[in-house]
Amino acid sequence: MNKMNVVWLSHLLPFPPKGGVLQRSYNLLKEVSKYHDVHLIAFSQESLLKIHYSTTSEGINDTTENLKSICKSVTSVPMPLSWAPYTKNLLAFFSLFSRYPYTINWLNSNSYRELIIEILNRESIDLIYCDTISLGIYQDVFGEIPFVIGHHNIESDMMFRRAENESNFIKKLYFQLEAKKIEKYEKELGQTAKLNVTCSDLDTERLGSLIPDNEIVTVPNGVDLSYFSAEPKHITNKDSINFIFAGRLNAYTNSKAAIFLADSVWPMLKKAFPGSKCFIVGSSPPLSLVKKAQSDDSLIVTGFVEDVRDYLREANIYICPINDGGGTKLKILDALAMGIPVIADPIACEGIEVIEGKTVFYAQDPGQYVQHARNLIDHHDLYVDASRNSIALVRDLYSYAAIGESFAQHLLHTRYCCAHRPQAQ
């Protein structure tokens, strides 16, 4: 594969690769860097760094050093606005009167723009990759260099769905207005980009309805099989079942699912399986979850953990009641890779090539979660087959090494097509 000079624009420093977007961004960046020289420009988000480090400066130094081991260069600037609630709310208000939606305005930074201009002047750059649609706001400085947009979700689809599920009229109206602005922006940006990259075939279909004449490829989420791996699981003690849900809990879809699990699903599971425990693992848990766990010894809300595998190894069944969001849920892939039978809302499994009844079991109300858990626990062969099938699925389809190589090839092909496109007469 011919080597290119690529600028990779990111809204965060993608390290350590623990959870969600950090996991996807780091692993794709690592794999693409094996084939191309990558110059990373990122925002340093204080709220993310403080999850893993005692100070922001320590976090910036450590993440930068680790990323320099795979990238040609790494530079970053602080977020243009604090994540304090009042500044977010203020920006959300002013976005009502802006051409761009909130999800774009929050990353508009003169300092970031200057870093892009500096590296474009210093290096001979072949391609620019924007790792979220929000970074497309800088396309005015790209000049003739082709750029690619990564869609972690189809943001307008997520926002329309959020508006549909919102009961508060004012919030519903705001989400609808925001969704329409995002959709307009996605159309304009997607038509300008030389390639659009999604996380799932379903998101490719959704985006294709907005930009039917533009190039879109699916680069699925995956798993680092050197990190997440396991042998098929067995239940050795039916009187002590560990249920688990894991995810960053300041994300709307995750916190909503975790609260539903704790309030509606867990009481029925606990009654059906005395002696069992439910672990909700992830940083920034809502106060309501923490308080509920304080009054229920069988519900454990861990907060941030250094290594989620310690909890996944001890888990018997993974519960994922996420019923919102796009892309593919990395938490589902991690659980499958560890051989944990998964009971999940169908939306949580969108974009993953699961087979209901073999690799996952679908549930949408508390009773269905209990029914599937009962079947798995009472029928050992079903449980072991689900564990074995899960491991095989991830091994065969979701290795980041293969996914990353394919992505690197897509980037090279995009650059080649741009360089050899016939000139208009």
C-alpha cells in the first residue's frame, strides 16, 4: 500500500482507549498509522482527561506521549468552551439563532483552525480525515486537499428520535429544531466530502437517504482481540448470578438505559434470581443511580474503573436496554468478545451482525429480560452455545486489525480517485 501524509482531526485526544468513541478512534488511528503517516490535531477535553488522570496537564502529557508512538505528530488545544452546565446551556441558546446547530458550534475554535493552517503550510498533505461531522466547520481552510468525514452516528436521526421520545414540550421543540439544522448540515457536508464513513450498514443506509449521489462506506466498530478475549463461559452457581451493564454514564443514551435497568428491570431480575447482583459500570453515574445503589446491596454502581475486563470476566449475563442512538454499540462488541451472553434492546444491536437466539436475545420490557435470563440460566447448553457463538462472531467479523487495514485502503483509494479524476473541459 502506498503511504500518504494524512491529517487526522479529532474532537478529543483518543487515549486511553476505554469506552465508546475513544475505543473506536484510537484503534482506527493505530491501524491507519501502520500504513500512512498521520498528523493528529485534537481538542483536549478536560472532562474526559480528569476521568483517567489527576490533573489535566498530566493527562495531556501522557496521552500525547502515547499517541506520538503511533502518529507522525500530535498537537492539541483546549476546548473553546468549558463543559460547565451554564456555558453549554448558553451556547445551546445562541445556537437557536445561528446557521449551525449546537453540535457544530461547540467545536468552533480559532486556535484549532490555526493548528490546521500551520500543518498544511508545513507538510505536503494528501488527505484530511475529520473524525466527526462537527469538525467539518474547518473545511474552508482545506483548500484543494480532499477530505473525508467520519460519522460516529447519523446525528440528525438520533436527534429526531430524541425529540420523538421527549415528553417536555419545550425540549421536544428544541430537539426538533436542532435535528433539522443537523440534517441540513449533514447534507451539505456529505456532498462536499470526497468520502463519508459510517459505523454500520444501517447508518450507511440512513446517510444515503440524505446524500444518495455521494460515496459512503461502512467501517464497522471492532474489538482489539489482543485486549478483549475469552474462552466460552459456563454457569457454575445458579444461586449467584452476576448481571452487568457497562458504559460512560454521562452519555444520554447510556444513562437513560442504566436508569431503566435499575428502576424497572433489576427489581424483577432480583426477585426471580435471589442472591444475584447487578453491576452498572462506568464513569459519571447519575446521582439517582448512586442513591439507589446505597439502599440496595445487590445493585453495585462502580463509577469509573481502570479495567472493565475485571468486571466482564465475573459477569454471567450482559443486560443492554439502550433504545436510542446510532452507529454500533462498542459495549455490545466487548461483551460478545468476552463470551458473555447478551440480552438487549434490538436498537442496542443495530449495525452488528448478530442472530437473535444465537448470539443475542432481544428484550424491550422488564418481563422479557427476566424470561431470557431464566432460559439461559436453566438451559446450560443454550448458555454455552450463546457464549461460543459470540466469541466466534467477533473473531470472524470485528477484528480491528482487519477493519483498520480496510479503512486505510479506502483512504488511499479516495486520494487516488481525486488525483486521477478527469478535469472538466
